[in-house]
Amino acid sequence: MDENESTSGSLVGDLTGIGQVVNSEVAKRSYDDALSPSMRELGGISEDLLKSFRLFTAPFQLAAAYQDRFRSFCDRVREKVPHERQREAPPEIAKPVMEAFAFTSDDSPLMRMFEELMAKAIDIDEADKLSPRFPSIVQSLSPLQAKLIQSLVNGDHFTDVLLNIEQRMIIQRVKANFVVDEYADLDHHLTLVQDLEEKKIVTTLNLKIDKEKEYPSLKLQPGVELQRMTFRLSMFGKWFATSCTQQGSRPG
């Protein structure tokens, strides 16, 4: 059995095979402190698990309380990357992810984003494509926003609305190509989109519709127009989504 594995299953362990910590003196000092007998006795932490934390430059105050969850997290991350492509995660990605780990539930869409991001971070082919901003962006999202971004990976959202021209206010939703109730309601969906626009992740386009072709029986009152609001990932949003979401699958 490899020294980086335990009887309970593989840990992330030393993915490079050379036992080097990420280029971080802070992480090195944290690792050395955690290996001290007093710290190990206090936390009940195995040396194998400490090597996993060392690889991810995890904050060691999480070790005692979260080691079982972290072991599962490490397993899920490593399973996403072929062994021959695995490397140590850059500390600018790993440290903020691990700091957020304790405050994110395992079944949250945000945890799935963190797993995808960390899988890219330990992938030789993908790690250099990541932005150090991505962990903080994930932290700033709501679970519904994470779900929305995953959905937009698979295609644009649009909703056809009747708009009061003078007040620029939506007075009726005619049709949408997504399940509105999955995002609470239309107003909340628009609120989620507006926040994602401020983060430069989503772009909104207001497009004209051929009313006679799409809605020949629809009667428009004076001062009201029909618009198609289309929501899609921006170029930055595509970069972020490629790094933090599972590609090519529908959200559950």
C-alpha cells in the first residue's frame, strides 16, 4: 500500500510523488506545526491525512473537526483527474477553497463548484488556466446562482415579456424556456441575473420578436411592447463556468 493511502481508502496524498509542499512558507510552517506531537494528540490527525492537507495547503484548524468530510472531498476531487496529470494545487486557489470548505454543506451546488475548481487546480493541463479570483466568486454566489450558471452552460435562458414602454417595467411574462419555479419566481430569476451581470458572468440581451410569427393572437395595449430577454454567459462567465462547473451535463 502506498504511504499516502489508508485502510479506509485513498486520500489525495502526495500527487506528485516527491513530497513537496506548494510554494508557500505559511503552508509549510502550518504543516510542520501540525506534525508536532502535541498538535497531533490534540486533533487526533493521521500523518496520511496531514499530507492531504499539505497538498491542498488547507488551514489546519479545520483538521480535527472536518477531517472525515475533507477526506471524502479529496477523494472526489482526485477521481476527476487521471493520476498521471495530477499535481499540487496552487496555493492561491487551494487556500481560499479550503477556508470556505467548513462553511459549505456537502450537498450544496457551491461544494460541487469547489470540487470542479480544485480538480482543475490539481490538473497539470488545466491549473495555469485558472484565475485566483475564482474561489472568491464561488463564495459570493447563492446556491440558485450556481444552479443558474450550470444551466447556462447548456444554453441561453430567455423569457418573452410584455413591457410598459414608459415605465420600463415588466407587466406580464408570456413564455420562458426554463422552469421559472426552480428559481423561486421570475422576479427572483431576474435578481439573480442582475447580480451575475455585476460580476461580469452573465450578459442580458433584449431582442425583438416577430409577433405575427410567434404570437399571432396576442393583443398589445397602447404603450406596451413585446420583448425577448435573453440571458447568456459572458466571455468571462464562460471561462469561470468552464473552470467551476461540470461540463456537458444537465443540473440535477
